[in-house]
Amino acid sequence: MSCENDLPLANNTGCSCRQKPILQVVHVLWALSKVFVLCFALSIFFAYAWSFVDWLRNYGTAPLLLPFMAGTEWKPVLDGKAYGEFDKLVDLYNCSFPGFGRFGSGIGLIAGAFWSFSFIDSRCWIQRLTFGISAGAIAGSRLFLMFSSDWHMFLFGLSLGALLAVTYVMFFWNRFFVVPDLPLVNLESGEAFESC
Amino acid sequence: MNKATPTSNVSKETWGPYELRPNPAAIFRLAIGTSCAIATALCVPDAFAILPSSPDFLSWSLRLIGLWLSAAMLWSVSFLAILHLLRIAFGGIRLDAEGIKLWRFAKKIPWTAIVAVSTVERRFFSRLFFIRPAAMQMILHVRRDDGKGVASKQIPSFQFLSEEFTSLLFYVSKLSLGIKPQSASVCIFQSDYRHLLKKPFEESRLKQVAIMCLISFSLVFVLAKRAAVNYTFNMGNKEFNQVNYGKASEFYEMATAVDPAFAPAWDRLARCEYRLGNKNDAVKHWHQALLMKPDYVESKLGLSAFYLANGEIDKAEPLIKQAIRLAPKDEAARLNLAQLKMLRGKIGEAVPLLEGLAKPGSGREQAQCLLAQCYVKLGNLDGANKILEKNPSLLTNSYTKRLCLISMAQLAWAQGRKSDATKFLVQIRRLPGVCPEKELTVRALRGDNELRK
């Protein structure tokens, strides 16, 4: 998924998706799939790893509590009040990752969100925007879930994370990559230095 | 990464600018390498701290492996995150025809100000943190602005790949001193400044010794602190399990004095105080635990049990709901929820919860007693009778004795055996100590005028 360069560098011609709207859709889907696959995979991995590690740490005193063990066996019934879809999402997450698996999955989600930034094609604005919104929302909402499972906090964390990440990738990201990388050189031949 | 592209038509005056950013692969390697050493160091005090709570060698060794793995995972992930944030904030090393900037907001060092370039291999550091090839440090000796003496600037190699670091060395040496280094280990200097180089070298060495001392002292202090906290906490747990709440609370107080941010110690201290009848301190310390760790389920449950026992249902409800949402499978949380529903008069909703908890062999005697009470209230006297008759251990267990007696009193009352009910109630009131179940059930019976008389 290569894009042409829209950085303030020489040969800056912008991403090809600017001329072809259909490509923008492809880029959005591509970016979303990268973020979600990475976050999901890391979340599952860390949740299982942390559950196992916690079982080892408390060997003999606590049973092994793996993610998704609760399944549909029991769901919290909180006086039948309607808490909204976000509330159900938080409940589903907490039910899926019981015990220390919840902490592990949190690490995985946040690590995945941050890691996904390294896959941004910085020349394409639509990819930067998608990465910023999705990864920022995931990291922000999960960070706030560390303090409370309240859906208001969850929503606030989600919005704040997305806003900060979008601001960063849209306004500051490219400023960090304006200068080209230092050319590599072989010490014995000193090949590249002849350019000085 | 750009490859070397010789362009002989470009003059030295227009060379660059180029940037050498910290390499993600090198940062990852450093995070993984350091995690092994750090996790091992952190596990040394834990090895002693878990001794009181480990019944045999197998448990001790498995717990130690678990602790090592958790420390290694946490360190590598968090250190990686910190390094990446620093990488974003400080940027890379910028070089152009005029000079070099060591980080984003640093002052540019003109090539003409650099009087010597040297590299030092950090073998101990590399061995300690499993860095291959060995880490190096490039030292730039820069003439001071006032012309008096030379200052040194360090560039560590562990944030770059080997070929990136040697390339940097090559460019710096060539652009500042006009010499092409033939290997990564060099010491190049202008002969005029030879006499001035001794002092910065010594200063650099002293600085390293000071940093090593600081790190060692901090490490020993942190590790000793951890060992003290974990050891006293585990000793407290041992006493707690043997129902020596007074002695246990002393250990927990020590643990909280050493590390005031250790939420489990605050929680356990509150539990001891509650069982000893010191309710005000218990509530204060449960709140303290929640202040240190807002999503700590145990403290939410302890505090909610206190409020339930006091009949402050409105205060207990949000805590129980939060605990349930954080740990939906937690049996204590579900038990508290069932108690809450019973107090709210929603017996029908409490029964399925309690039936799930009171399965044979589950070891949840409290749930069995509460289920018997629910059955009495629903008129299912046979069901209640079965539970209480089939579980004689309920009366021998000191923790569930009160609850069992009150269930039996309620059953006897419902069956018309008023003298038996009164007998059970008298037994309950003679029991020593404070516990939520006793207060809860006595409160439940208060609604019965005849029994109260």
C-alpha cells in the first residue's frame, strides 16, 4: 500500500488516493484492519500470558482463570437498568477477561495501539487520520478503564485518546520526518562520504 | 533507511541535512536485554519475601518463575514505551554542513568546535544487558565558547544499529577533523588540544563512577524496600489465615509504613481492623486502598460488606456494582450482590445467584446459609431444611456459624417452632466479635416483632 510523498520534501506529489476516492476507502479499511488485528492479537496474547503468569505467581492458592472462560455462563444483571451500548461493551470486555487476564489484555491493547503507529504511511493523510482515531481511541479508552469501568469515563477516555492521537498524527507527525535519514557507510571503503 | 548514494557533484558546503533517529529494532533489543537483568534483580528480594507463604519447594519455585516472568514482561513493555516516547520527544541526531545537533532542542555544535572524537567500549554494560555486539560510547570533545578548556558530549550506541553508529562516527570524524576512521574504536584529536583532553577524560570517568554509584544505591534501596514490604505483607497474611488479626495488623502496618502506595496491605489492614471491631479505621483504610488503586476489587467488596452490615445499602450498591463489573466471576462480589438483592427484597433475583454459588463442594458456606434464608422467605421450607440438615459443617465453621444459626432461627420460626427460634437467637447474641453476617441477620430479624420481644 504505497503512497506517493506528500511531505514538504522534494518530489512531493501527494498520495494517489487524493485523485481516486475509492482508494481512500481502501486505505481507511487497510489502516483499520492493521490497528484492530494488531491490538486484538496482542490483547489475546498478553491476556493468556498474564493469566498463566498470575497462576504461577499464586500457585496453590488460586485456580487458573483463562480469558473467555466465563463465556455466557453468567452475565451481570444490574437491576435491569439500561446503561447503553458502551456499558454493554465494557461488561462484555470485563466478562471476557477475568482476573489478571484483564490487566494483560489492557497492556496488549495499549501496546498494540502504540505499535500500530509504526505502520503509518506518513505520506497519506487519510491513513494518518484513521490510525490516529482508531489507535488513539483504543489506547485512551483502555487507559481510563484502569481507573473505572464506568461508561462515562470509558467514553471520555475514548474521545480524549482519539483527539490527542489525531492532533499528533495530523499536525506534528510529519514535522519529525522532514529530514532524510543519514546515509549508511562502510568504514573500510568510506564509500558514501565522497558526497561531502 | 537510506543506502549510501555517492553524489560527487555535491560539495561539502551543501552536504545534508541528515538525521539519525534511534532505531526501533535497537530499542527493542535493549528493552528485552534489560528486562532479563532487571527481572532477575527484582526477584532476589521476592525469593525471600514469598518464603512465609510457600508450603513447599515446588510452590516456591513456581511462584518465583511467575514473579520473574511478570517482572520481565512489565519491564520490557513499559521500558519500550518510555524509550519510544523519548524517541518521539527528543528526535534524532541531526548533521549538516555546519555542525551537529545531538537532540531536537539542543544547541548545534559547529564542526570547527570539535577538537577530538573518541569511542569507548562498554563491556560490563553490554554483558549485563545482553547487548551484542558490545555497546560503545562516542565522546565528542568540544572547545568551550570562552576558549578555556574542553567539554565532552556522549553519544551511546545502544539506541542505534551497529552500522548506523559506525556511519555516524565516520561522518563526525571526517566532517570535524577531516580523518576517515578505519575501525569503530578510535581516538582522534587535534595535537594542539592534546594537553586539554586529559581533564575531560577524567571528568567523564568520574561522572560514570558517580552514575554507577547512584544506580547501585537506588537499586539496593528499591530492592530492599520491596523485600521488606513483601516479606511483612506475607507474614501478615500468614497470621491473618491463622485468625491472629492483632498480630497480622501489626505486619500490615509495617508494610504500609514502608510503602504507602501498596494497596493490598491497606486492604488487609482494614479487614483486620474490621474483624477486631475498629470500624472507623477500617473504613478509612479501605478508602486509602481505593485511593492507591481505584479498581481494587477486594477493597470495594470489603467496604460494601461493611455498608451492608450497617444497613447503608445506598452506599454499598455502587461499590458492589463496580466490583461486579471489574470482576464478573468473583464469587465474593456475586455473594455481596446477592446480599444486596436480599436486602432490597428482590429474593427472586438473589436465588439464582446464590444457587450458582452454593453448589456442593464449592466451599461457599455463606451462600448456602443465605440460600436457605431465601428459601424460607419464599416458603420453600423443605429446600431450606435440606440445605441446613445436609451441611452440619456450617455450624462448626466459626465464620458461618452465626449465619447458619440465624437461618435455622428463621426456618424454625417459619415452621412454627417459636421456642427453637428464640433459642437460636439467644445463641447468636452470645457469640463474640463483630461480623457483617451477624449484624445483617440480626437486622433482618428486627422486622419480626414477636421475635424481638
